[in-house]
Amino acid sequence: MEILLIIVSAIFVNNIVLAQFLGICPYLGVSNKLSTASGMAAAVAFVITLATLVTYLLNQYLLVPNQLEFLQTIAFILVIAALVQMVEIVLKKISPALYQALGIFLPLITTNCAVLGVAITVTKEVTFGGVTKMLGLGEALIYAFATSLGYGLAMILFAGLREHLALNDVPKAFKGIPIALITVGILAMAFMGFSGIA
């Protein structure tokens, strides 16, 4: 039941984009088409989960025992950047087709603050359903993957709405980014309805 609470909370209640406002830049920039949004969502899911695994272990077995927690943010940024570069190199050699599909998204993920936000969040006490606790490695990975699913859900919903808006007659003053920001605001308010669940 606790795992289900973590998953539902990460996807709907504490959505990384619509409730915590992390990862907004790629959210607005890559969500013009449903195909690019789904590609970005898949790449973010992979990188968030992998980065959480590595940064959690780094924090637990290097930073905390040596009382170096003050280096957490810079260490996590370096780890995320290195991970994205390694993933890019490995994909280029092992699966050129997948590299071509995700190639443009991987560099964007390096600067996506949602990845860093999740990595930092799992090292602190987290509240789910009124219970505050430290997450173990397994729970942290579930939280990271569920958070990336929430990011993907928000991204794909928004891309679908933007494709639909492109077919409608929007007043000239609202075309482009203004109507996109209004749409994000309405979507965020819709996700607020989930706050009573967990």
C-alpha cells in the first residue's frame, strides 16, 4: 500500500511539473508535437531513474559518511552531466537508431532541473499521505520512476492540448507562448484536484 501511495503521489498529487514547477523549460520548449513530447518523456524517465540510483548511492556512501553534504548540489550536477554523456556515448555505439530517436533530447536533459530536483528530494525526508520518512533505495527508485511518469503524463497531455490549440482560432494577442502558459495554468489547476487522494 505504501508503494502505491508513493506512485500515485509522485504522478498526480506532487507532479514534478504542475505542482513543484520543476522542468518547465523543456516542458514548454519540446511540447509542440506529441511525438517529440513522448520522446522527451521517455528520455527523462530513463535519466531520472538512473541519476537517482547513482546520486542516492553517492550521497549515502560518500557524502554523508564524510560529512560532505554541503557538496551535494554540485556533486549531483556533475554526476547527472556525466551520466547523460555516458548514456549518449553508449547509445551511439550500441543502438544508433535509439540514439537518433533520443539524440536531440539527451543534451536537453542535462540542464533539466527536474532530474536534479528528484535526486535531491530522495535524499531528504519525504511526506506521503501525511507520513514523513526517509526513502530507502528501492523506494527512491520507485519514486524517481513514478515522478518521471508524472512528468511524461503532463508533457504528453500538454502536447496534445497544444496540437489541438494549433487547429483552433486563437486571438492574435494569445497566440504562441501566452496561450501555452494559460493552458499550463489550467492543467495545473486540474491536477490540484488530485491533492485529496494522498
